[in-house]
Amino acid sequence: MIDETIKFTSEISATYINFLNVNIRLCGQQMLTQMFSKPTDTLLTYDSFHNPHIINAIPKGQYRRARRILSNNKQFQSSMRNITNKFLNRGYKKKKLAPLMEEVNQLDREELLQTKGQDKQYEGLFIQPPLFCYKRVVCCSSVMKSSTVNHPMKGTPIKIKNVFTCETKFVVYMLKCPCGMAYLGQTIRMVKERIKEHRNNIRNYKTNTATDTPVSRHFHNQGHNVSQFRWLVLEKITQTKRGGDVRKSLGQREAYWIKRMNTSAPAGLNDFWSLSPFL
């Protein structure tokens, strides 16, 4: 059964036919082609949030299409003016349209109608086409992207002062599970390497093995899975001009954040923290 909102229309003529964006008609012994557009066709406004490259390319594409379709030069000039007016009504600037019109006016219609052959100049460079692929870092899908983080217990927002990447080193980080509990940790390596270890421990958890950690144990006991794992960096430790032990400072800041976020067990997932950085 056909949906009532779908309507079919038909046009019958012995002298013309509309197909896609072309109107083909008989004029005496000649066959002429003209532009055709549906009443519902519209152009993007100039202030649209599309990529600027797309917005700027649309006028030239429309002018080239008119040059290619219209077989009569007089009709082509008239169509160019109509197209320009449509763009002006949609907020496009005349100073940007004018050079495009001039450029398309210089094009040879016969060349535009030719099928482009394959350029053989560089075919010997690649016996097989190159393969370009991009792989997203695994931990990027689970990072919490925000300039603030909510306290795990109180829910109050805490501002994060700096911007970090998955390759930042000497950081204090926080892990969160879907039930709201949190774990505070620190690493001197790129944080993505430490996060990858946490994910692997959750995925491959076995009791009384190296994968048995407070985080992986909690995820296993509560029935969470690794796709629900979330993390973010709270702070990066940098060496001061006076020098000092960066690792010791890192341990002190970890203890500070554990206390501030109240992530010590049983409220959180930190089952212990050391006083050695303060000694």
C-alpha cells in the first residue's frame, strides 16, 4: 500500500522532456537543451554553517553547469543573470560572484562536454594504488572531553586548568565507572599507555593475576564492560626552575587528588595510597 503522503505527477509533451536538471526540447529541426529546476530546489544561504570551501564552490559549480547544459549562448547569458540573482538573494556577495562569472564565460562549452580521459602522466609512479588509512587511538573514544569534572561524591564541578592530550606525560588522571565510583592514578609515561593497561586489565581480568587490580576487579564484580570505561587527566606535573624530584611531586599530587575527590575505599576505588612522597 502506498503512503498517502507520497504523490506522483507526470508530464506528457511531444516537444520537450525534463530529465534531472536538463530540459530537452525540439525547436524546428533542432534539439536544444536548457536548464531545468524543480520549484522546491533551493540554494544554501551564504551564512550557512557548512564548510566555507563548500559554500564558495557552489556558485562556480552552478555557472559551469549552465555553461555545459545551455546550447544557446543568448539563453546562457540570461541564465547566468538569473543564477546570480538567486545567489544574491541568498546572501552571496556580488564581488565574489563577478570573477566566477567572468571565468566561466571564457570556458569552451565543447571542452566541458568532453569525457575526461585518465591522465597517464603519473601512472608509472604507483603500480598499485596507495592505501591511505587513519587509525584512531583506542583511548580517545573513552576520554571525557571537558574543562570541568564533577566530584564523584558531591557532584560539584571542579575546573581543570590546562589542556592535555593522550601523549601528555607526568600526569595525575582519574578513571570513572558507570556506577559513579572513581579511581585516581599517576604515571610518568604517556597517559595513553597507562590507560591502555587499565583497559587490557578489565578485558582480560583473572583473579590473583597481574590483571587483578582495584579497577578491573570492580568492573568484573559489578558486571561493567570496557566500553563503559571513562577517563581524563586532572593535572600535569612540571619541574620547577629550582629543580626537584618530579616523581615525588607527582606522588604528592596524586595523594592530594585522592583526598580531594574522596576516592579511597570504600567510597572510591583507591584501596591504598603511600605516604613515602611526603617523607
